[in-house]
Amino acid sequence: MTTSVSGLPKGLPTAIRAAIREIPDYPRPGISFKDITPLLGDGALYGAACELMAAPFRGHGITHVLSVESRGFLFGGPVAVALGAGLVPVRKPGKLPFQTTREEYALEYGTDALEVHVDALGAASRVLVADDVLATGGTAAAATRLVQRLGGEVVGSTFLIELAFLGGRARLPEQRVESAVVYTG
């Protein structure tokens, strides 16, 4: 592989895509689940994928990476370390031990809610939202609203996978959105 301007291999998105296994009709008929466990099992590729997710936001003063439960945690931590930022976990209701604020949102196949500690961010926080998949954008939009409610500024969102055919990017109009691998259909 040749090297790109950012120092990452130019063929990295292709290698990432090749490591993602598709599981048809999971978790229900008609959904083609993107299984990232083969990617996670390759230490070099996993590390490179996390670096690819962090790279567009270097030099943007990110103070915190807000990472969404549960597969988002697998990427949020390494992205935060790569950017020298703190990590803020966003969890399903009832999973955080301190006082929380909650945001409900629609999924591509139902509804859910997210919670974050009320003291996780402040007015000077410059936040990057990190998750594994951008689908309809409901989760990322809910995470963005949580950041804003706590007084932080969302600088952008970064994803390993984007399912562009579901239009999730349109739900994040006020921020930079980056995805390592994009599926168009």
C-alpha cells in the first residue's frame, strides 16, 4: 500500500471493508448486519481503523470524545487516546451510576434512549462523537443533543461504517461527519 498525506495507507478503507463480514437477515429479516469482529481481531487493522477515524479531527482542539454504547466504545476509547482527549461514555438508561440526563431517539428498527452524566462536559468542551455505524442518524443526533444540553460544542462525528443509503448524514447538518467505510447500497 502507498501512503496518503495523513501518513495512513491509501488502501486502508478497502482493507477495512474487506475485514467486515456481512450477516444477512440479522437481527431481523431484511437487515444486512455489518459484523466488525474480524476487523477487531486484527490488531494492526483495528489500530489503523481507529487512527483513520481520529485523523480528520487532529488540530481541531477536541477535548472529549463522546462514545456511544456498546460497539461505539470499541472505537471511542482509541480515538480519544489518539487525540489526547477525555472519553465520555454514553449508555443505555440505568447503566450510569451518577445523576444523568436522557435523550430518546428513533432507530432504523425501533426506539431507544441514551444517558450521560450531567457533569461529563462543560461550556468549554469541544466534542467529537464516535460510534461504529452511522445508519439513520438517530443515535448520533441524540448524542449531539446531549452534548448541547450539557453546554458542549460538537465539532464533528466519526464512524467506522456509514450506511449512506439510510441518509443518516442529513440528521447531522451542523457538523463535520467522517466515515472510514461508506456503503452506498
